[in-house]
Amino acid sequence: MSGTYSPTLAQAKSFLRVEHDAEDTLISALLASAEDFVLDMTGAESIGTPTLQAAVLLSLAGLYEHRDGLIDGKAASRPQLHPVLETVLKSCRIDHSIT
């Protein structure tokens, strides 16, 4: 899962503007989930570019913001991707088809 540009916990907390240690375990778990999500969505084998790192951090922000499972007071059946994250993921998607 780790690549050259995999965000560290410190980078993740800075991106989220979290200055305390009380949620380190939660943020670490969400960071791992965000990395897995980005790798699954792009077909990449590692977080090997700054663009993929940005996608991980954007994904993490969405997970952290909606960590209670609610979006606008309603249960989220399927989390919506932020438009910027969706664009970044599409631009990084690897085509595995053989032509």
C-alpha cells in the first residue's frame, strides 16, 4: 500500500487542520481507507505521484468530514465524491485493457 508519496499521519493531520492527538487512531484508519480507495479507483499499485497523494488527502477529508455517516443530517447510503476528487481520480485511472 505504501508508495513514495503516501501521506504520513502528520501530513494528513495538517491537511485536515487537526492539531490534537485524540483522533490519531481514527485518522490513521481513515488514511489507510483513503489510500485503498484511491488505488482501487485508479488501478495504481502505489501512491507514486503527487497527484495520487492529493487524491488520497481529498478522499481522507471527505471520510473525516462525514465520519459520523451523515451528510446534511441524512444517512449516507453511498458517499458522493467531491467533484475535484472525481476529476483527479479519472485523470489518474490506468487503462488495463489490452488492445
